[in-house]
Amino acid sequence: MLTDSHCHLFKEYYNDLPSIIDNAQKNGVNRFIVDGCDKTSNQEVLELVKEYDCIYGCLGIHPENILEYKEEDLDFIKENLASKKIVGIGEIGLDYHYGKENKEAQKKLFRKQMQIACEWGLPVVIHSREATEDTINILKEFPKVTGVIHSFSLSKEVADIYLKLGYKLGINGVVTFKNCNLKEILPDILPNIILETDSPYLTPHPFRGTTNEPKYIKNIADFICQETNISLEELEKITNQNIKEVFRI
Ligand code: NI
């Protein structure tokens, strides 16, 4: 059994979700963790976890939504954390690629959501783009919280810092991109990875240019097995154990 530990299976991207789920299951991908990014998608996460046994959810405000979010959106998250199928706070973090001009506001929102995770004893799903130093410093302020560094693609040195803080590394289709050096450190980080697609984004090679789907977890897994000389069974064992450790499912 494979798990897509990070995807956005929302109506605005997929008009036939049952067939997307079916295609994934045919590829051995049987569990899905859907991450919310704003009030609307958080509401949709709550509907999806009710409708599908195989879908778990995380609630959060993505840093890209820093300008639109309202304080009550955080209250909405808190009001809905009691469900057993809500397994974390995400996707949260810092994005300085698009948001250079509102770094302080992003940090404030990030800290507020880390605090919610801390109070509820939930893991976090971290989005960090061109913001490594600030991300690490804020994670250090919350030593009781752990989680996943979503879409990790940086150096072994940075990986080691995150691992030392107790975080796992989310690996997706980026690892298959021709210009990505992440494959070189795969053997080192292998014991601490989990698999994700970030669907509908980041479609793996050779399907780039089309909409990503959870079924491609199998392609990402095959690529990692090839690069690290382990069997699919071994990779399933490692990643499922890590998912159990982080999300307690
Ligand atoms: Ni995402």
C-alpha cells in the first residue's frame, strides 16, 4: 500500500474525483492526505474526509493566502480539529518567492498556526520556499511540534537540520526532474522520507505539462527504488512507518 501524503483533491482541479481515486488505487495508492490552503479548501477537506474512508485531511492557511485570510479562518480551523480524520495542520509556512513584501505578516500567521498545532498536539505540514533560515528558526521556537517538510528538494546539510528537529521529508515529482540534484542525497535521507504528489502541481517526469494525480506516487516510488537500489516493498515499509509516526494513521 502506498500513500499520497500531500495532495489538493479539490473541485477546482478535478471534475471526476471518483475516477482519480480509482486510477490511484489501480496503481497501489490507497490512502490520501489532502491539505487545505484557505477557508474554502479547508471546508472541502472536511467534506472529503467524511465522504471517503481513504481520505485524511490537514487544515491550514497557505502563506500565499496571506492577503486574503481572516482571523476567523483560524477559528474555523480550531473548531474542526476534533475529527479523528483531521491528522495535522497544513499547508502552512513561508513563501518568499511570491511574498517578499509581506515576510513579517507571513511569519506571524505561521507562528499562530504552529501554536495551534502545539496546543492540539498535531503535526504540521510545512511549505518553505526561499525562506529556509526563517522557517528553521520558527520551527525551533516550537520544540514540541514535529511534522513534514513538504516538497523537500534542498541540500543534505539542510535536510540534516530538519531531521534533527524531528521532521520527516516529503518527496514528490521534483525528484524525477532532469535538473534536480535531490537524487544524489536520496540514499542519505531515505530512512526519513514520505511520498507525496502535491497534485495538481509538480507532475513527475515524463508527464510534466499534464495535471498531476495521486496515481503518480507509483512512478515517484519506482524512481526512488531505482536510484537507491531498494525494492518497492522496502520503500512502502519505510514510508508507511514514517507516516504512522508523523500523522498517527
Ligand atoms: Ni501543496
